Amino acid sequence: MLENTSLRNLGSVPVSASQPAGMNPRDGENFNKLQSQLDRLTDLHAGQAIEWPVVTRLSAAVLQDEGKDLAVATWLATALFNQHGLSGLVDGVHVLRELVETYWDDMSPPASRMRGRRNQMQWLLDQLTSALDEQAIMQMSAVPAELHAQMLEDWDALDAAWQAHDEEAPAFYGLSAIMRRLPVEQATDSTEPDQSTAPIQSQSASASAVPAATSAAMPAPQIASIKLPNGGADAASAVEHGLGSLHPLIAWLMQEQLTAPMLFRLNRICAWTALEQLPPAQGRSTRLPPPPGQLLDTFNQVIKGGEPEAIIRYAEARLASLPYWLDLNRASHMALTQLKASRAAEALVLETAHFMARLPGLSELTFSDGQAFADPATQAWLEALQASGSPDGTNSERDVVAALAHEAESQAVAGKLEEALSQLQAAVRGAESRRASFRLRLAQCRLIHRFDVKTDMRALIAPLIEELDIHHLSTWEPDLARQALELAAGIELRRRADGAEPVVPMLGRLSRVDVQAAWQLSQSTAD
């Protein structure tokens, strides 16, 4: 087995003097054995778990004796990480940097197969992003400060080297932000026991562990000291590093004070402060990797489980590593509303509204695979945030119903959906006209649609559509009819996305009143 010093140099040391990059190793026995090991990650019927020491040994043998291959280098980095935690990741990143810098033109797959290279690097990004969520990071042994700085330097150099050859390079910077928040060893008093020799928990164990509520309180968080940057240093990086020191406090709050408003403020400040412009995009599509499939499946399972505490912990733990996945914010807000934690819900909404105002158009963008930053339910929720913050008129002839609806919207945004609906219902009972009653009930349906995605709204909206037909509102009140049909069509499209068949073709009916509104709604839910 190679020593670490030799292992770190596998990206640059030539295979032979005559052929520094060696031959393409993909038809060799070792590569096939590696492929069989990696297949166990996705094969549900695999009889054995992946053997990371075997992956390390075979990968090292290929890179040293057979040929320089990008896939093998990413597998080696993943294996070292799973075996040795962050110290292993330091070595793996160094190997990748030197491989790309030294053998870009000669490594396999060839440069003519750029998509294959991107896909392989994206695989590594997905693996590490999924593994390095906040809960997993809290369970990892800290890496020495010198090694941490070395890893960041290697990762930035890898990013720069790749981009020098590829205008559509993978989004290295997303993982870079996570790496800057990794736990770093702090200087300790000489009388304290040396923690550097403590055994490192394997990543496969730490990543799969789910923190459970216990009667014992979590130890108070240790916050790392913040070092001010030297003159000429990158201020943004310094701020990001400083904010990263708050993550132990955030994790502690998630365990000990789950509905504290400061948790939702701090978490969003840390996740979003450094994001000052929209990510590069072609049309609506960015190059940002989507949430890994396994993470997305687990998120949906947690939501279906309906336990508000579990939803909050899951969503908040992943916000820092996936800051553009806006659905996480709606999920936490929905859970806080269930818990009637109105002050925490207000704090979450305030930070989210500021973020959306700073980056207008963000909710319309998608990840690289077409998944929206904000699904239709989150889009509706974000629209409600915007509406609740806009003025509702100040002149003496202000629409009383509109004012009531606006006030109810603000209550729902603050996590008081039940109170908002009750207030509107009281207004319905005292309504002086059928028109006012219709508008108030429409406002109730709109609130439920935006803030309670689990409820099947079709039965609730149906009476309003019946009244619309009986009184021929499309003829006499086309704007009010458009509002009702637009909401009904949105409800229909959401249920269709869940696999339900439409009861009434509301989108078609809306188009008879307002073609543009129907078209815009169909586009917003097309993804």
C-alpha cells in the first residue's frame, strides 16, 4: 500500500518516462473491479456494501501503474474521504488538482469527450454535497488549520485549471462554500489531551446518522475565533469564513431551541450574505447542480411524514449547502405555522423577503437538470410574501375587502394561517353583498392554496366556480372571474403534478377570459 506522501502525488507522478500519462486503463482488470465496487452505491439488489479500502487500493494502482484517468481520481478522492474523513478529502482534492493541471490533454476520458469529463466531476460534486450537510459536518473530526487552507487552495486551483479549458465547467464554487465551513482544529492548551490522535469516524457512518431527540442536552457550542483579513485580502472570503464559525451555534439551536427566531435569522444570514448576484444562466437554466436524488427523495418523505420538528431540522440543516433550493424555506415556514411559532415564522419570512428583493428573478431559475429553484407551491408562497409587504392603498376610498385580504395575507405569512382564515370567515358572515362574500371566500381559498400544500383544494374552490357560472361573472365581472379561474387552474395543475386527474379543465376555462394569464400560468408550472 502506498504511503500518504506517495498517494498525494499520484496526480502528477508519471506512469513511465516514455508515456507519462500511461495508457487508457478502462479495459483493464483493475478498472472493471473498481466499476463493480462503485455500482454497489446505486444497485438496490447488491449483496454487499462498497469496500472503500479496496477502492483506494485499486485506484492508486491504476493511477500509478496503468494510466491517468479522471473517473479513477474522483473514486480515489471519495474513497479517501469515506475512509479517513476530512484528512482523506485533503489528499483526494490534491490528487485531482495535480491530475487536471498536469494531464488535461492526455488523461482519460479524452478531451474530445468533454461531457463525460463534466459528468464524472459532477458525480463527485453530488457525492460530497450530499455527504457534507450540516448535521454530518457537526459529527466530523476537525481538520488541522494548515491542511484546511491547503485543501481550499487546491480546490480553487482545480476550479481555475478546469475553467481554463472548459467554458461550461461544473459549478465548483458551490462545494467551495461548503468546504470553507468545515470544522478546523483550534490551538489548545498544552495541558489538554491531544485530540489529533482521536479516531476519525467513517463518513459512511456519520452521513447516514440521523440525530434523534434525547433527554440529555447537547453540549454548548464552541465558536471558533474570527481572524481579520490582512490588507489586500479577499473581504468576501473573510466574511464567509467568519460566518462559517457560527454553524456550531446554528446546529446547537436546532437541537435545543428549535423555534427560536434567531435560528432562522442566523441560518439565512450565513447561507445568503455572500450571494450578491444571480448565478450565471442561459435563459432560466443555471449550471448549479440540483439537490442529489437521494436527498430529494428523503426530503419528500420527511414532508409526507408531517412531523413539523423533523421537517424544520431537515430543511434548516441543508440550507447552507443548498442556498438556492428555495423549497426548503417554504417547508420550514409550513412547519413553523403548524407549531404556531409565529415569531420564528416572521423571522424566516423577513430574511427570505430580503434575499428575494436583493436577487429579483431568482425564483424563476432552475438547476442544471431543469428542476426549479422554487416549485409551484413555493412560487405561490413567495408571491404571498411579496403581496404581504406591498401597500394596500391609502386613499379614503380604499377597498375594504382588499384591505381585509391584505391583512389576512400578512397574518398567514407570520405563521398565523388559522387566525387569518378565521378573520376572513367573520367578514364573510358580515358581508353586505354576494360580491363581497365571493371575494372574501376567494381570498380564503388563495391563502390555503399558498400556505397549506397538503390540502386538496378542488372541493373548496368548486362552489366558487359554480357561483361564477350561475351569475355569468365572466361577462359582468371578467377581472373577478379571471382571479377565480386562475386560482382554480393553479390548483388543478398542482394536483396534476401529484398524479391526480383534473376534474374540470380550468386552464382552458381561464384562457376564455384571459389568454395571457392562462399562458403565464402554464409556463410557470411547465417544469
